[in-house]
Amino acid sequence: MFALQGLLPRGSCERGEAALIQVTMFGSFSLVSGDVRIDAKNSRAFKLWLLLAYLIYNRHRTVTRAELIDLLGDRERNDDPVGALKTTRMRARKLVAPLGELEGQELILSMPGGYAWNPEVETTLDVERFETLLQQAEETPDRTDVLYKALSLYTGPFLNRLSGEPWVAQANAYFQSQFVSAVEAAVPLLIQEERCSEAADLCRTALESAPFQESLYRLLMESLVAGGDAAGAIQVYKDLRERFLSELGILPEEDTDKIYQDAVRRTQDTSMSMAEIRTRLRENMTPKGAMMCDFSTFQLFYQVEARSADRRGDAVHVGVLTLRGRSGPLTEKNVSRLMDQLGEQIRSTLRIGDVAAACSACQYVLLLVQANYENSLMVCQRVEQAFRRAHPRSPALVEISILPLEPGTENP
């Protein structure tokens, strides 16, 4: 799911020599030696794999029995936690025995006070190789390819099937952060080298594991724009905006909006005739009611009004309509439906010169031109009353706030 194909053979070492045992902890947990492969894909022996993963991850030290008993949760659940640990250890030794038989080595050793993974058996971990390559990328002029090699090792979350364990969750958060940082470092280099398609693919791969990392969306948009696909960048922005608004209740950041505006300009770079300009200006115009737009467009309208409000002497206010549950929080499904209903009332109730936009998952902002505070409040109350009449059994109430427009700070 997360692998970057064709970059680095799985389990290979940069020095060209295969380790005796190669361990994969990103994504599916597996151990490979020659033709022998052991993995946890179809196993239900959770404690066995948890013990094995912990010993390998901490293979440079002896893990005490007390630590392992706490790890496996046998202290509270078993009258004989030491005996239960011995049983799990014996099963683990039997599981990995085919790997050790290749060199005649015992892999899980009994040590004074605990157990350890045999330090005499050459063992490589993809997670350690990942960190080594990231460090090398800071010290080599061939940084792009080294970063690519590191990223190719990240084939999914750390020990995905054991994700409920606190130590696994902590390590996973660390490695995912390292992965995102490496992507953020690699993509600008790829764009600079005009490898825009690879940069975009890398961003899409990264977004599978970090779907709410806005910086990755920005890099994807930049990759697409640099590769000549401004329309694709615009679609990424629209998808991002819809996802963030519906699932997080927030809007994209200003830096993301700037990339979007640049992409829009690029789609309009070719010159148009006067007739084409007139046609484009008329697109999506409605004969009556408020102009409904996205929040980025609303910001532009707001800034225009702020720059000219003092000069014209007009009263301009911003109305904020917020949906609140009558008897508790609204569900995500309800909010989406209610926002559509409220938007329709705004569109039909406001004047043709007014502008409105959704600014969060449960809020609309209204730009009310040539309206003082009292008139602005009356306009918002009309919308609220129209919503209540149209949907008398709605689980939501509409909360009203009025803000004065802040005049522009630049002098004419």
C-alpha cells in the first residue's frame, strides 16, 4: 500500500550483502533468511508476535522477565505469570527455529534475569536502515536518491497489527513523523530536478499514511503545477477543502489558498477574446438571491470592501450564522444536511448584492453591504426565521453574531 515501487529491492542492503535475518517492521511484521520467511499475516498468536517484536526491537540488550510479564499483561491475568512467560517464549523459539537452523544458532536466548535476541546472529531491521539512510541524506550531495531509498522502506505503519500497544504507538508516531519530514525534504528536490511526476506520486503515497497533513497537500499541488497540471492542483484543493471542512470543521491554511490561486491563474493564462471574457464573467450568475461562494473567494470580497469602505462611507457588516444542537452536539451527518438547508435559506433570503460562504463545518459568514448593525441583525434574523419555518422540527438552532467590517489600513 505504501511501497514506492522500483526503488530499492525489499530487504536489500546498500553494501550489497544480504543479512542473515532481515526483519520488516513497517507494515506487515516478517522475518526472512534465505528462502525461509515467517510473518504475522495469518497468525492469531498476538502475545507470541508481541514478545518476538519486542525482543528484536530491543535486541541490543537483555529484556528482564518483569518487563516482559508487564508487556504481555500476564501479571493480572495469570496466577503464574512467570510460567506463562516461559510458555510464550518456548512457542516463539519454536516459531523462529527454521531461521536459526540455517546457521545452527538459537535465536532467543535465556539470560540471567531475562531473555535476549541472539547478538551473534546478524540481523537487520528496516526501521534502523530507514533511520540510517535519513542521517546519510544530511551528509551526502546525492541527497534525493538517498531520501528515496529511505522512503522506499516505509511500507506502512510500524508493526501495524500490534498498534494498540503503547510502545508501538509511540514508535509509530516517531517513524511517521520522520517519514513525513523526509517527504517534505524530498519533494522540493524532485521538483527542482523536474521529476514532478515522481514528486506527485510520493505525495500521494505519503497522504495514505497522513491524510490530514496539510503540508503534503501543498507539496502535491506544487508538484502538479510545476508539472503543468494546474487543473489537477485545483481539484486537489477542492478535495482537501471538502475533507477538512466535513471531517475537521476547518478550512485550508492561507499558504494552501495561495497555491490554489496560483493554479487558478495558470489555467487562465491563455488570452481570451472580449466575447469569451464576457461569457466567463457571466458564468454561474444567479438572477436573484445572495452570491454563494467558497471562503477564499469570500475573503477577496471582504478585502475589497475593507479597502473601499472608508472612501465610500458605506456601512458594511459581517454576519455569522452558527448551527447549534437543540439537545446536544450535532452528528457529522446531520451537520452536512443542515448546512445545505441553511445555505438554501441564505441564498433565497438575502439580496443579490450580498455574499455568503461556509467558513467551517457548521458556520456561514455573510457580507452585508450598505447595512448598519441594526439592519444587519434584522437580515440575519430573517434568515434564521426562514430556516425555522422551513424546518420546524430541525434538531438545530441558528445562532447569530454580527461583526463590523474592519476598514483597510492602506491610505488611498
